[in-house]
Amino acid sequence: MRLVLFQPDIAQNTGTMMRLCACVDLGIDIIEPCGFIFNDKAMRRAGMDYLDMVEYRRHNSWEDFLAFRDEHKDEYGRIVLMTTKASIPYTDFEFKKNDIILMGRESAGVPEDVHKIADARIIIPMNEKARSINVAVSATMVVGEALRQCDLFPKG
């Protein structure tokens, strides 16, 4: 299982999700371009001292990510897109051990061509008056459920 960030806008959210992944032994992929300068200094500030604990990969584009995914089918399975345009609550979704949980940009989600490629689309049920939950908080909720379902939480 992996968490994948599509062109993230905010360094602090990216750092928070990298820290999440470090703490639960989950790999993370970052699809460029980012809305901030992605370097060790910015990520250390946002992800604190957890950066050395997380296994992460950067991809130059969505196309590069898809090509990498095709070459690593054992590790990279279904694309499960978190979106406010879904109808399946994440708590009703059956996760698999090699799923990719894809998070969109804070400012714009993902483009329609990415929506079309996704194997599944899931949503966090919430107050209808609210627009969205912070992307890092959303990732934490969904990753927690996916790890629980697949019995992938660290044992130590």
C-alpha cells in the first residue's frame, strides 16, 4: 500500500503526510510539479526529523508515475482516489494490500483524466455545508482505515 500525492500545493501538508507515512511504515509518492520548492530544507521543516524514516519517491509527472506503476505492479495496485466527487464512503470500501491511495491537490483536486484512470473513488462523509477536510487530515483518516482493514499497522 502507498500514499500518493498529486501535485501537492502546501509544503506543511506534504510534510505532515510524509510524517504519517514514516510513523506507520507506509511508502509515499509525490507527483510533481509541487506548488512549493521541494527540497530537504523545506521538507525537514514541515516533516520534522521524520524525513529519514519515510520511504518516498518523486515522479516528474503523472505520466512518469503511471509508467513507474506499470513497472512495479506487485507494489502498485489499484488507484483509489480520494475525492469529494465520489459516492462510496471510505468506510464502506474494501481496501487491498497493494492499493494506491491518491490524494489530489489542495487547491484543485485532480484533473478529469486522472479521475477517469482511477480504479475507485471514495469520499469521507461530512457535513453538507462543508467544502472539504484538510488533505493531511483526510489522508490520516483513510490510511488508518486501509491499514486496519489490511492488518498493515506496524507490530512494534
